[in-house]
Amino acid sequence: MFPMRRIFLPPEDITSDIVTITGDQARHLTLVLRVKPSDMISVMAGNGYEYKCRIVSVHKKEIRAEVISKAAYSAESPISITIAQGISKGERMDIAIQKSTELGAVRVVPVITERTQIKQANKTERWRRIALSAAQQSGRDKTPDIVGPTKLEEFLDSIAPGSDGIIFFEEKRERNLKEVLAGFKKIKEITILIGPEGGFTKEEVAAATEKGFVVASLGPRILRTETAPITALSIIQYELGDMG
């Protein structure tokens, strides 16, 4: 038996006992998953509830389903994690966003740094689709906020005074992430800065530390830019979140 298909909809699309599915979600269900009347789906609306629904009609541009049950549901971590990821080439950024979503990040900010090498069109909508798909696959009840590409200095200027943050820098290995997190045991929010290929410059690290970011290491080996958020999120969720 296949697992129940899960989709995300805004709460306003769930009216009374009827759910109306349009746009990309309808096309995916119709053309890719080949749903048909009487099939069951799970609908998440980001409001703390899961709606079990039975499909009653299927068309190319619209699917209608009736709500069979509604139950409280949450697969979100107790700690709110923002990943500020240096934009990288090709599929590396796609992987970073996909895995950050699976591991519970609530926000991903693609950051333009001094060593960002790409010259390409804004891929924000593509990244949002990747995050949506990853959230559905991993059983989350919310999709992370995917922000448009932001210059590092602008991102740092947006950080509120007193916020908790960590920046990874391969040239400083004195304190690993576990040691740094020991000082953050009661926090509810944290921002993680991860560099692109080539990492951050010393000047960028200095600018981040001036904003209160703590420098940490991810161990003795140099990780690829798309591997770093997977490692960091796994450790943070184990130490402070819901994976311990």
C-alpha cells in the first residue's frame, strides 16, 4: 500500500467540508500521481491541523475533495532555525534547500557573498517548489520561507540585536558545533550562516561576529557547501530540537 499523498494548501482553500485543489498541486495529483475519485489524500494548511480527505471529482485544472476528518498535527521542531546559505553552483543549492527543509529549517535565505561565483536568473520560485516538495515528502505541516537572494551585508543588517547565530569558518577549528551549542541550551531561535564554494572571507566572518554570530567548526574535514547544512541541522536538532 502506498503512503497517503500529502499536499499543502492555504487555509482559505478549505471551506466547510470541501477542499478545492487547483494550480500546480492539481496538475501534480492528476498527471503525475494519477489520483482518481475515492482516493484519500492528506491536506496540510499550516494551521496545526491535518485534514484527511476523499477525492470526489478530478479535472485537469481542479480537484475537489470532501473532508473526512480533522486532527491536530505538528511535525515542527521546538527550535526555529534559519539557514543563510551562500549561493552555490548547479544543483548544490537545490540540494541544500531540499535537505534543509527535510531537517526542519523554517527559513532559508540564499546569500550573495564575495565568493559567490554564479551569474544566473533569480531561482527563488524554483527553490520554493523544491521546498514544497520536500516538506510534503518529509511529513512537515509547514513549508519553510524561501527568501529571494540577499547580499550578505544586507542580511546581517536585518539581524535584530541580541539574536543568536553561528557562522562556520574552516580556518577556525578551535570550537566545534557541539561545544558552541552548549551555550545555547534554552534558545528558541537561531540563525546559521553557511558559505558558498570557497567559504567566507575573513572580512565576512568579522562582519558576522560584529553582529553577534559565534564562529564554529563542523569538524576536521572540509565539507561541501551542500553537505554543511545537512550536518549542522542534524547536530542542532539532536542537541536542541526534536532528534535527540
